[in-house]
Amino acid sequence: NKQIILKHYVEGYPKESDMEFKNSIIKLNVPEGSNVVVLKNLYLSCDPYMRSRMKNLEDSYVESFTPGYPITGCGVAKVLKSGDSNFQEGDLVWGMIGWEEYSIVTPIQSFLFKIHDKNVPLSYYTGILEYHFTWYLNYVTFISIHAPVGPRWMPGITAYVGFYEVCSPKKGETVFVSAASGAVGQLVGQFAKMLGCYVVGSAGTKQKVDMLKSKFGFDEAFNYKEEQDLDAALKRYFSDGIDIYFDNVGGKMFDAVLVNMKLHGRIAMCGMISQYNLKKTEGVHNLLCLIAKRICMKGFIVSDHFHLYPKYLEMIIPQIKGGNIVYVEDIAEGLENAPKALVGLFYGRNVGKQVVMVSRE
Ligand code: NDP
């Protein structure tokens, strides 16, 4: 069973060498009387929050990985054998799985759910979807029984909650999104356009900047790495200021945005990827703007808002099926390339939602 093991806790930027590609023996069977299922893993999700799990965390909303053991995360798999009557051989499922070829898991502990709608790419179940209603019902049951350790970072509902619930957007408002071409950002931009907002995104390469405008319909986009002065860049696109800032990066960009916010603007603090690998977070100098401009700034964690899942599904499913929402994925092929794909998030190498394909079927 090929596996990706975390060798040790990580300081600074993660490196591929912090992880190890290992081969071990696994018995692909269900012991008599056991309710485990044997999975063949197909797709793995790479997410920025996984960087936090590479630290020895105390008092965090996520759990640390265990050095010496496989990395775990959201993924899609096929059931090979099942000791649980809810799952049959051949079922496609998604949930928390190991970064390995095969996993043997207890469905409830791994937060395993059947994939019912196969008319979308399977990899979407690591990002924009799971969109069967039983998912939500199962989730509520699960959370009421167990500690809340299940998937909590799904980019689709993160974009939905952060934009519609936290930002209270209105038609015609001006919206700025950072890390705009990523798993969350690309959806925020499209939601804002659907509402009739003026939307600008920042990203770290020319290819991404072009994609923001040509593929996702952003009104404007810029490469923040080529800007000497972020304040000047923002003024170029928002001569009258920003109503809504959807922050995925924190740091210097956040600081520059504060000065460019409009009176009564709203800021959704979704993530601060520019800070995840630093020992000490960067100083932010313009917080006084929050008071002077009466800005409402709110941090959120998507798992607190899963009760909105049915509402999200109601909105997103017709948009996907009608082709009004597009979703760009960056699929790395082969489990051996998973460390590179994960590390790449922190260097901006992914173009769209980063997924690893372990096996096509
Ligand atoms: P992305 O798909 O956007 O991948 C990360 C991207 O971040 C990179 O491609 C890169 O793009 C950008 N980036 C990396 N390092 C830096 C840096 N130092 N400064 C600026 N940009 C950088 O990831 P997601 O869409 O999955 O996540 C986006 C954010 O949302 C993250 O901060 C994540 O932690 C957060 N998140 C929060 C959730 C919540 O519940 N609050 C749930 C899910 C995600 P570029 O080329 O543009 O630099």
C-alpha cells in the first residue's frame, strides 16, 4: 500500500522532503464481525488548512497530523469490501481518507458518504460539491453524536457562506477578492458577478490573471507580485473604494485594502495564506480604518455554517448544470506527486482547486 507519511512537524514553508513516499503491506479484508470498509482511493484534496495540521497544535479548530502516519484529508474512494450494511462493494464515497492507495476505515469515524450523483466529475466531491441532501442529514446526525472532526473546509460552501452571509452583498457594489483564482476565490468572484457587482481579483501569475477575466468573468484582475505599491494598484481599480473585501491572504494585501475600503464596507476574513508559514504574523498598520470607516470585519469557519448546506445546494446545482458557474481544477496525477501538489499551494503553483488523482477508477 503506497502511502504519503508526514515525517515530522514542520516549521516555515513546507517541503516535499517533510513527507515520505512509503510502501507497506495491507490486508484488504474485513475481519469477521467488523464494520470497517476497505477503500481504493481515487482523488485527494489539497487544502491550505493542511499546513496547520503539520504543526503540533493545541487549542486549534483542526487536529494535527501524526508524524510517522499517512497524511489525511478529504477524498473520493471506491468501496472494495464492506462490513457496514450501508455501503456495498463498488459504491463511490467521499469523506476523510488517508493519503494512500488503500484505506481501511470505519465509515462514521471517517465521515464517509455515498456519492449519488455521478453526472459531475468525481473530483468535484473534494471541492465544490457533495450535493446530495442526505449528506446534510448525515452531517447533523454525525455532529450530534461525535466530536466535530469531519470535513470543514469545502471551498464551495466556504465561498457561499463568506460572500452571501458574511459580506451581505448588494447589486452594484464593488468587490475585491485575493487569491482569486483558487478553489474559494474563483467561486466568490462568480457569485459576485451573478449578483451584478463590480469584481476585481488578484493572483500571482499572468496565466491566473488572464483566467480571472476570460474564464470567471471578473471585471478586472492584477498580478499582485508585479505591483510595487498595492495601495496604488487598488486605487487604480477602485477609484471610489471597495465595498466588500473577501480576504484569502491577509498580510500586506489586507493592510492595503483597509485604506481603500468605503464607509460601511464589509470584510470577510476567510484565510491568511501569506501568514501560514511565518513564525510571527506580519504587522498590520491600518486597523484604525475599521473605526473611521465603520467597517464590519468578520472571521468565519465554514463548519459553523453547514446548516446552510441545503440553501447552498439549491443555488449551486442549477448554476453548475446550467453552465453559469465554472470550476477550474488542477489535477496532479499519481499519489507520489501529492507532496509536491500540497507544497505548491504555498508557492502559488496550483491553477484552480488542487486535487491529486491516485487512480481514475
Ligand atoms: P487556493 O486554491 O487559493 O490555493 C492557495 C493560493 O494562495 C495559491 O495558489 C496562491 O495563489 C495563493 N498564495 C499562496 N501563498 C501566498 C502568499 N504568500 N501571498 C498571497 N497569496 C498566496 O486555496 P483555497 O481557495 O482552498 O483557500 C483560499 C483561502 O481560504 C486560504 O487562506 C484558506 O486557508 C482559506 N479557507 C478558509 C476556510 C474557512 O472556513 N474560513 C475554508 C477553506 C479555505 P497566487 O498565485 O494568487 O499567489
